[in-house]
Amino acid sequence: MINRSRRQLLTGLALLPFAGSVMGSPDEHPAPRHSFAPPDSGREVMRKRFFPNVPLVTHEGTHVRFYDDLLKDKLVVLNLMYADCTTLCPMITANLLAAQKILDRRVRQDVFFYSLTIKPREDTPEKLREYAARHHVRAKWLFLTGQPEDLEELRLRLGYADPNPVKDRKDKALHSGMLRYGNEPLSQWSSIQGSANPEWIAEEITYVVPATGLRHTAGKAPG
Amino acid sequence: MYFNSRGEKVSRARWKEMYNAFQNRQELIKAGLTSRRDLLRMGLLTSTGMLVAKSGLSSWGGGDCRYGSSGCGTCASPVTTPWTLPMPIPPVKQAIPVSSLTGPAPSVNPNTTVNPATGLPYEGRTRANQAPALGFPFPAGVVYQVTQQQAQINVSNDLPLQNLWTFDGSSPGPTYVAHYGTPIMVRNINNLPSNNGGFGLNSVSTHLHNGHTPSESDGFPCDFFAAGQYYDQYYPNALAGFNSTHIATNGDINESLSMLWYHDHRENFTSQNVYKGLLGFYLLFNQYDTGDETTGFRLPSFPNYDIPMAFADRCFDPSTGVMAFDTFNTDGILGDKFMVNGVIQPVLHVSPRRYRFRWLNTGPSRFLQVYVTDLTSPSTPQPFYQVSNDGNLLPLPVQVPAVALGVAERADVVIDFSQYAGKTLYLENRLNQTNGQGGPSGSVVSGGQGFLMLRIVVDGPVVADNSVNPATLPAYYALPSVSGSPSVSRSFNFDQTRDGQWQINGKLFDCNTVRFKIKQNSLEEWTFNGGFGWSHPIHVHLEEFQITQGAPGLYGSSSDDNNDYSRWGNQYCWSGCSGSSTGVNLARKDVVRLIPSGNVKVRMRFRDWLGRYPMHCHNVIHEDHAMMLRFDVATTGDTNSNP
């Protein structure tokens, strides 16, 4: 037994780059439970991890904070776009416009739409305003620009970056077909395909609307 | 003392490095640094464009998730001490008198009366039970009531208690022990809270995975019901063919199922809800697979020597120790903590005799290749017998060096521990999978270098073993015939758009779109084609298929780990598996691993029940995000070959 243990130990030493630390480590105690920070509420979990409170500028020229002014206490839909995008963005914008009309009829609460530019250097508030006007965007929908590093942080935090940095640098829109939607106070969040038909996009968004927030609860049979 | 996820002691410095790696990535994200210029400025990119070999950055590239530092997105779970908690075995669910059910008496039609306490219909079901009209008793003779509720669960002595979502307070939930010929009804009560702790939706649809179940009880993704409602699910436990191809014999004995599981299937939230704990086992016995090793096929007796095991990988927040879900990752999530039956790296004590283990990969996204490892001789293969593939006993046992499991795949194995008396063994996942994107690269690591998931100590008392030695190759069930000309051949392409949307045949899932109609009882042939660079475990509801071409084998190659796969037969191929099925793939299955650019042909008949069912990728992240379709089984069908 002793021999075998010794052999194992030697093998282990050969493999471990920090073998010296193993031997010399003063800390031989398992981490006790009480060393953890107290658990966060669901919305705090989401806020800390995904929703930095960065400053942004709306297409109407208003200065806002991402979490405090746009997400907090709201039902929201988020997507990425840029004004000169000619394929995916106009299609998703059109789908969201139609979905917004359906939601207006179906949901008592306001659902806020936010489109974040991935080209903040080009997309000034004026340019986004022009994009919004061209697409006949109505109320409760903001197009957002700001400091490039803030928009980039949002893109990364909201899961739009590809984990492969080479791929990600080549194309910042690799995951931009996906919309995020959620109920901020209830920390209920998921994603929807932006190419889905508007009726289905609206349907999925109602997943995070409490039954009391729907106008025709009795008529809504799942499936 | 610090451990990595393999249960190996690591230095404090190494663990610090793992933790710093996580922090580094957070800082990068916070700083918005992704451009080449930024990275160069920070000294993180060499002039040749390579990322500096600093572990903190490898999560951006082909990192190694095994060390928790990289390749797992933001996964760097706190240190946990392995092999301290026993492996839980979920309790067997107990029946109750129908009069003891909470709420109104069960009804064939859904109970849509509004419950004044909730303002919602009592029941979430939308369609009548099909079984009573076909002569099944109503209410079923055996009735259960299960409650989906939050409970505090200990997953490790080093982590806080976790607020998980459970069936009856445990995850995995209670095990249903069902028998062919005895229909059961489960009143499934949703008592989940709206306060979700950060992920999960308290609206559910419970799917009985592998069940030959009527549509209204199947757990179709869009049959979800709200907190405060119940859903009566009727499980006929009838052999496929009872109302179609094998009426005279009340079904085809060769369609017997054995190892099923139940899990949440809520459209768009399945991954979150299952991650949070909503799953359990459902075992189905008959006159051959009896659960008693002195009768029938004489497989090791349930429950003492027949043990279900649910594998899962999870992430925990390094500062709070709370289970963390990567909400906005729509590609696939890997964890760095391996759980068996809900506990991180537990211990199981066994007697020196044969056991039947029922293995299940519950995901969310990881592929596994499970070995038995003796760390005192890690490169020595420890073969055992695989007796089932997915829920179904094979025609006969097959000796294997390992079992590959995509998400939702199952395998029953028989391991003879009499040869290991006094030893300590491990179940080890040796499959390389560097991140949640794509899938496994196809290579396996050497014995002892993978993830150790379960410690098995063979120190139990010597006890009688009346089970049959699988080495004698006892016959189980013959494979039902799928020969002949299919009435329709359909082809399905599983891929992702350039902008990140998962699709089947270029289309997205929605609840209301019926992509194709299947004529009941007719033979169908489906071809699954995999896109470039991604693996998908494909699952079909209601019926099982047989793989007639392109069945995937074990990962690895003949040069791996001295294992010399070739001696296990030619069924073990990782790529280019274009031939007909052999070995463990001569089987009935309900999940097939589709490898990148893979091409798999399956055949099946949809029998006995009518209505809506899904087919989907069981990487639950892909499934939630539209890599799913709805088909309906009807008295007339279509011939849409590319639906």
C-alpha cells in the first residue's frame, strides 16, 4: 500500500504544475457554507449578471440608464440592429411592429421595445430617428445608441457575442436573430426567433405576462 | 483543500487561477474588450494574433471546460468536496385512493370549471382522454397525485441549500413503478412559486419521455398549465400495437419499454425548468422484465440491485453558491459540476454482485461517454454489459467499454461487482466537449483524466445473486420488423441561421403550425441531416424508431487510451457511420445523436393514439429556441417529404 501511494504521489507531482503549492498549501479546510454571500433575489441575479446600468441615448435624444429607466419594473423586448442593415433588421423590425399591435390588444400592461445598435459610431440619435420614422415605429419603442464601449458591453452581457473571439470580431451580428424578452420584476426571461411570425412572437411574449395582465384570459387556451 | 470538478485535489493556486479566469472574463465583458486593438493594448494578444496563453482568456477560444475556468461561458463554480454525500435514490411513488385526490374528481373531458380560488379553470388539459373510448378503465385503477413545488435541496455540503423546483419535494422526483396492463393516472398539481430566484417559469407541461402516451397526456410543449391548476395525465401502460398492428395479442411484446423518465417540456422554458429540477424516473415492468431476479429475464431485482441514475452538469455562482443558469446563451450550456441524482459527485456503496444501473443524461446540453474507472489502474478497460438502448431492452446484452449518451438518451447496464470486491471505482465521463457550442469534438481523454461523476465503493455484504449472467447472452426482445416499403419518406435538416436561429428544414417551431400529418399505422422513414459543426440529440415522441443507417457509435478511435475500440466491434465509430446498425444500435430508440454533417435514417410506425406530438433536438437550449416541430397523427396523412 505504501509503495502504491508513493508511486501515485510521484505521478501526481509530475503532472501538477503547481505541485509545490499542493504540498505547501496552508488551507486544508473545505470551504464552509457560511463563506458565501447571501443569495440575491431573482431580479438581482439577473440585474447583476446581465443588465449593466449604462447610459444610453434614445432616438428621441433623451439620455437614459439601461436598467433604471428601461428595464426596471417593466415588460420588455430587446434586440440588436443597426440603421444601415438591409436584410435581417428591417424584417425583424417589421415583425416586431406587427407583434406590438397584437400585444396592444392582448396585454393590459405596456410592453416596451428596445433596439440596441451594434454600430453606435454610425448610428447617431438622428440616424436612428430617421430609421424609426422610415419603419413607422410607434410609441413604447426606443432605438438606443451611446458610447461604443457601453453598447458593446450590453451586446456581450445580453448573450449576443460569440464565444469564439475570432468569429465574433468578424461578425457582431452572429446571434442577432434572437430577441430577448422578459418580465423584469418577476425575473422571467427567454429568447424568441426574430424571424418567427408576429402572431407567434406576441404569443411567446405573453408567457411572461401574469394571467391578470391579459385581456382575454378565458379565451386563451394553451396549445 | 481544493478540488476541481473531476474530484482531484488541486492547489490553492490552481483554484485561484480557475477563479481568476472567471473574473478575467467578467472584466473583459465589463470592459467591452473584444477588438483586436483592445486585446493587443492589454497585452492579451500576441503580434501573430494568438491569444496570450493565459487561462483567464481561454474561455474565448477552444478552452477546456474540465477545469471550470473556460469554455463554459461564465461557469466557475465554487470548490466542492467530492464523495461526501451518498447518492440519493428517489423514493418510489405511492398510489392513493381516487377519493383522496385534491380537487374535483377526475373526468374524461378536461375540467374547465373556473376555480374561484384562482380564477383559472381547475384543470389545464384541453382535450378529452382517448383511452376510455378504447376500453381502458376510467378512472384508472391506480391513481397518484404529485405536486410540483419549490424545495430546499442539498446538492453539496460545501454549497448553500438550493431552492429547486421539484416533484413532491425531491429532484429527481419520486420514481413511478408501473406495470404493463395496469393503466395509471397522475394528478399533476402545479404549486410552483412565481418567485423564481432568477430563472424558471411556473407554468409547466410534464412529458413522459419514451411513453406510448395519448397526445393529451404526453406533455406536449404547448399543453402547459399554470400555478394553481392541475393536469390529470392518463398513462395506459399498453404495448404499442394494441389498437393497430397487434390487436389479437393486445400489443406487441417486442415493443416493451422499461426505462422512461418524466421532465418538464414547457415551450420556450424547458431548459430553465428542467435545469431547476423538474425531472424524475418512470420504470415500466412486465412479465419478463419483472423487477425480480428470480423470474422472467432475471435481471437484477428492483429496487436493491436495480438503480436509476440521472446525470446532469450544472453551474453555481462563485459568490453566492447558488445554481446559475446562462439565460441568454442560446447555443448550449455546459456545467462544471457533475451531479448524479441531484447531488454533486456522490458515493454509492454496493455489494460484490451484479447490478442493473439505469443511466440517463438529463443535460442540458452536454454529451457524455461514461466509463467505469479504477483509478489504481486507470488505463485498464473495465467492460460491462449494456442491456438496453434508451428505454428498451436490446435483443441481447452487448459487452461494451463505455456508453455514449446524448441528452435524454438512456442505457441500462449490468455491472458485475463481484470481480471488484473491496475496490473503489468511479463512473467517469471521458468525452471531450470544450464548450456549449457545437458538440463533442469526438475525442476522449485517457482513463482517470475525465470528469469523475460517481464513486462506487464495493464494500457491501456478500449477498446472493440470482440474476442471470449477461455473458451467457440471454435473449430479451426481438426487434419488430421495419422492413418493407415506407409509405412516406421525409427528410429533416437541423441547422442554425447565420444570425443564430435554430431551425428544422429552415422553419421555426410554433405550437399551432402542423408541419405534417402522419397516417396512423403506416410505416414512415425519416432522414435526419446535421448541419456543419453542430451535434444534436434528436427525439421523437409517441413511438420508437429503429436506426437503419448512420447510427452513431462510441466517440474516440482505436488509438485512444489503449482501448482499441476495434476489438469491441465495428459499431464504434464517431464519424462516417454510414453503415447499417450493429451491436447496441440494433435497438429501438427514441433519441439519436446526430453528429456534424451526419445523416441518419430511421423507420417507425405511429400507432394507437391520435393527435399532436413534437419532434425536436433534445439539447434543451436548441429545443426551447425553435429546433422543434409539431406533427399530428391522424386517420389520413400527407406525403410531405420535406416538411
